[in-house]
Amino acid sequence: MPKFNDANSLEDIVGCTLLAESWPQSCNEVDVHQLLIEITERIGEKLLRNKNPIRSAWFVNAKEFVQQARTCYDTGDLNRGRELLAAAREQLESGNKAHRRKTAFIVDPDGNARLANPT
């Protein structure tokens, strides 16, 4: 099990993705390939402790995006890698809020929308 020098919070993971996205402009001394491996391990650690299947689905998607970004960085396609890291970050942030979501409206099969809980 990986050990991190922090709580491995969502903010820690997001910070790592931002660092990898800005490489090499703002952090040339960082081994971005090792950082991408660490991000994957951090998300994996979260998945091991997660009990919420909805949140897990978002985090699994994020992990897949990071793995694809690793391939892009390995082949020199930094722009696509950055796009994938941004998508991973969106998945993480959405997954973190997934258990708090409430349905605001419902769309019927005929396309008519209505409030889910009219007051």
C-alpha cells in the first residue's frame, strides 16, 4: 500500500494533477513520469477505501484518464496529456460531490421537463 507524506485528500491529488499539467514550464525539476504514477497510486488508494459505488465510478474514470495521460507524456504528446489530466481532475471533483447530488428536475420521455420536488 503506497505511503504518502500527506492525508491523500482530494486536494492533494488535484494538486499533483495541476503540477503535472504545468510541467515542464513551472516545475522542470519534477520527474513528471513518476508524478503520474503517484497520481494513479493515490487514486487507487482512494478506491480501496471507498464504499460509494457512484463515487467509485467517477474515480475509476479519473484513474483511466491519468493512465492515458501517462502514455501521452511518454510519447511526447503533452497537449493531449494535459487535456486528459484536466478531464481526470473534473472526474475527481464530480465524484467527490456525487453522493451529495439531488435531482432538480426530471425530463419525461416526450421531452417535457418538470421539477423533481415541486413545493
